[in-house]
Amino acid sequence: MIAQCRVELALPQDAGEIARMSRAYIEQGLPWSWTPARVARSIANRATNVVVVREEGLVIGFAIMYYADTLAHLQLMAIRANRRRAGIGSALHLWLEEVARVAGISEARVEARSDNPAARAFYGRHGYEELRVVNGMYHGICQGVRLRKCLNLD
Ligand SMILES: CC(C)(COP(=O)(O)OP(=O)(O)OC[C@H]1O[C@@H](n2cnc3c(N)ncnc32)[C@H](O)[C@@H]1OP(=O)(O)O)[C@@H](O)C(=O)NCCC(=O)NCCS
């Protein structure tokens, strides 16, 4: 399912909320690396898109993608726990992927914690293939999985 929701670019004032969602939903048990300052730098970076979905003004989901010449890297995404499995992650992801296609980028990459079956299932559903498991990817605390997707350019 893909939610019929409005995907918008994040504003500088969203940085704190996005960083707190990263700490709560993605970086739990790890040092907090996506701090408000780092998210704010991504929002300001012209090579990166930070997108959000809001409900009544509250950010309920976000995703961050970095675009290089031929590669796009999905760096971070999370949906509030009570709003998952409603297609919001898919809406954010497809928005970012479409930008990559329009830019002529042929490959998307992402990493996930190996102990995150929901993320692995989500990326699998969106056509990513798992390349390999990497020991020590997350500060030596847990394993990571590298995934890749070829973007079919018209
Ligand atoms: C991974 C995450 C972003 C998915 O967002 P979402 O909005 O719930 O995803 P969607 O509703 O668009 O799901 C699309 C498909 O992905 C798969 N999927 C998503 N969550 C799943 C789960 N918990 N278990 C199994 N499959 C899942 C399903 O195929 C789903 O389609 P379906 O609901 O029709 O079966 C969300 O679970 C999340 O925020 N998790 C915590 C943060 C995180 O792990 N981020 C990713 C690593 S950076």
C-alpha cells in the first residue's frame, strides 16, 4: 500500500523532531549520531533531500536521501510507531526514488541493522537485494546489512 499523503521537504525547525525520532526508532542502544545539528546540515545540503509527512502539524514520518552522480543513498527513515503499515514509508521512499530517477541515477543503496526485520522486509518489498551482512557496522554493537536496488531508467 502507498498512502495518499502529502510528502514535503523538511524545514530547518523539523531537525530536532527528526533527530529525536532517529534516536528513539533507529539508533536505540547505539550512540546518538543523527543529532539535531547533523539533521539540520542534511536539510541545508543541496545534495540531500529530507522529506516528511505531517499530521496536524506533527511529523509522523521522515526519510533522508543523499544523491551522488550515479548513486543515491537512503540514509535514514522512520515512521511513528502508531502510524506504521499504512503506506507512509512507501510514499516517502517513492518520492525520493523518483527524484533519483529524474536525476539519471541508476542505483540506490541503503544499510539496515540486521536485527531489524521490519526494515529488511520493507526494503525487500521495494525491490532492494541484500548484498551482505557486515560485522561491526554499527559501532561494533550490532551487524548491518547492505542492500542495493537498480533503478530502471526510461
Ligand atoms: C521500516 C519502516 C520505515 C516502514 O515504514 P511503514 O510506513 O510502516 O511501511 P509501509 O506501510 O509503507 O510498508 C510497505 C511494505 O513493507 C513491508 N513491511 C513494512 N513493515 C513491515 C513489518 N513490520 N513486517 C513485515 N513487513 C513489513 C510490507 O511488505 C509492507 O506492505 P504491506 O503492509 O502491504 O504488507 C517502519 O517500520 C519504521 O519506521 N521502523 C522503525 C525505523 C526503522 O527501522 N527505519 C529503517 C532503518 S533506517
